[in-house]
Amino acid sequence: MALLPPLPRKHKGTLVTCVVLLTLLVVDAVYGDHGLAHLSRMRAEQGELEHAAFELQQANQRLREHIAKLRSDDTYLEKLVRERLGLVKKGEILYRFTRSSSGVQ
């Protein structure tokens, strides 16, 4: 294989300029404002947001089911009222037990 003749001086400057510009373009494509690193961060953020949205949709569905039960299921509603508000029916007696701090009653 024959050696190529050396480049004239004016072409060496052009070649160096082109190599420098190409290097700057590659660095900008990877680390610039809209480069590969930014794209990677945005994809990770998108995954986190999709996960959060999914969890919120599940919580929303549970709340809808809870509301539907409150509207339609009288036994469920009575159970909640008794547990949370401590209400009793007429003629019932409510006994409350407290735990002592020592653990012995």
C-alpha cells in the first residue's frame, strides 16, 4: 500500500477545524441541553411519573368502591359508624376496655 502524499498546509488547518467541530458536535449531542444524557434523565422521570399516576389511579378506584359501598351497603355503613363513631343501637350496652401501661390488667 502506497503512502499518501502529505497534505498542503492550507488543508491541514481545514482538517483540524473539521475535526474540532465534529468533536464539539458529538460532545453537544451527548451532554448538551437536548442530548443523550438529558434524554436519559427525561425517560427516568417519565417512568417515575407513570408509576405515580398508576398508584393514584388505584387509590382513586379504591375510593370509588368505598363510596359505592357507602351508598348501597347498609351493613357496611353500620359497621363503619359503629367502629369509627362508637354509636350503638337502642337498648345495646357498649363496653370499652383500656389497656394499662404496664401491660397487666
